[in-house]
Amino acid sequence: MPAPGGEPRASAGRPAGIALTWLYAPGDRPHMVAKALRSGADVVLVDLEDAVRSERKEYARAATAELLAQPAPGPAAVHVRVNALDGPLLAADLAALGGLPGLCGLRLPKVGTPADVGRVVRIMRDAGGVPGLYPLLESALGVENAFAVASADPAVRGIALGEADLRADLGLADEDALVWPRVRLVVAARAAGLAPPVQSVYPDVRDLAGLAASCRRGRALGFLGRAAIHPRQLPVIERAYLPSAPEIAAARETVAAADASPGALALPDGRFVDPAVVAGALRVLALASRAEATG
């Protein structure tokens, strides 16, 4: 079954431990969840929140619990986005999901403070165990508390932005205005010792060129991977976030130099190598076999 915290299992051409593609599927559409599990996504995000109408919430919860009663529902890790933390449906969501062997992670919407995380941890502990938690920061308060949320509990394995709600909260009309909260998120994740965050969804499923350009901008800011709302977006995200052949060659040179001479040093081309640079090179090499298999 998937590793604790929701990392994908190894499969053909894919190393375990690094998720690049995260695909949402509505919890009240089991056939769509089944397709998502076969899509090649690293993580399937079963949504009980925004994608499900109020009259179908109970059915979505029951169908998701039935799926996750299996230790390994599919090749992808399965996370669930629960309903609002301050709403009437959260307690039932957590009670239904607690202790299920197929659950790898919980995506927590509209997290504003570390107390939000703490409440979920307490409930899940009583319900049978705490999976990896992935708070979504979707408000000015959440962004301001990014590091506090990221470091709220050891169960927190990653943080992400909910950009549609954040734009509405801040009154942003231009995507360029999101650069600051995106960078803040990347810094907060790093400071808390978490993996780089994944990008928020790109809402236009037909604009694959725009998606690719947006992924390149996100990668330049320090993101790693992206959530998607349609399977056709997955190959674009994967290509954008896989290292190129020159990047792989440079990473191999960096790691070899560090192995030969521990401590800070300069490579022949002038690049300075210290532990942080080596850690980045190792992450590139962890994806190298996947990049080479993808071509």
C-alpha cells in the first residue's frame, strides 16, 4: 500500500516518494474516481467538498468510505478533501474515514490557524489514527499563518494554496498578484521541513499551452508538481516538472563532487556546492529515472 503520508508507490518508470500529479475526482461519482485511479496520477484527491452538491454529501461520504475500506484501492495514493472545518459535515466525514486502510491523506479546506489542524488531529486520533494532513490555505489569514500551520503537528505532510478562494478573499483580478502568497507558501513549507508545495489547479482544461506556461512559472518559484481537474492535464504537468537531461547531468556532477569532497566546494564551471545544493540535486536524481522513461 502507499507509504505513510500519501507518497505514491513505485511503478514502471516512477520512483516512490515524489508525487508530481494530483488528480481531483468528485466523491459522489464512483465511476469517475475509478477512472482517476487508472489515469496515471500519482495521487487521487477524492473530493467531498466543492465538487459535491449538498444533497449528495452523505452518498459521497459513504461511497468514499467503501472505496477506502480496501488496503490499496489502486496504484495511486488516495487522499480525501473533507468538508469545511467550521461546518456541520466535518465530524461525520472524519468519523467515516478514521482508521480506513486505503486512506493516505486528508486535504483540509480553508485552514486559517494551527488550531484548525489541531482539532482534526484530535478527532482522527480518537477515530482510529491520523493520516498525513495537507492543509489548504485559501484566505489572507491562512497565508499569514502559513508557517504556523505548516509546523502545527507532525501529521502535516504538506501545504497548498486554494487560489480561487484566495483570489476572491483578496479581491485579486490579476494572477501576477499571487506571486507573493505563492512564494510565502514555498518558504513556509521549506522552513517547516516539508516537501515543496504543489501548485493549485489550472481551471481551463482546454488550455494546455497556458497550463504548461503556468507550470513553468510555478516551478521557477519553487513548487513541485500540481493538482489537476482533468486527466488530460496530467502529462503536461508531468513534463513541466520532470528534470531535463542537462539538469540530470548537472545533478549527477554535483552529487559526485560532494561524495568526493564532503563540505562546501566549487565545481569547475564555477557553481558553488553546499548541503542545500546537494539536497536539490538528490531530488532531481530521484526523478531522473521517471524523466528518462517519459523521454
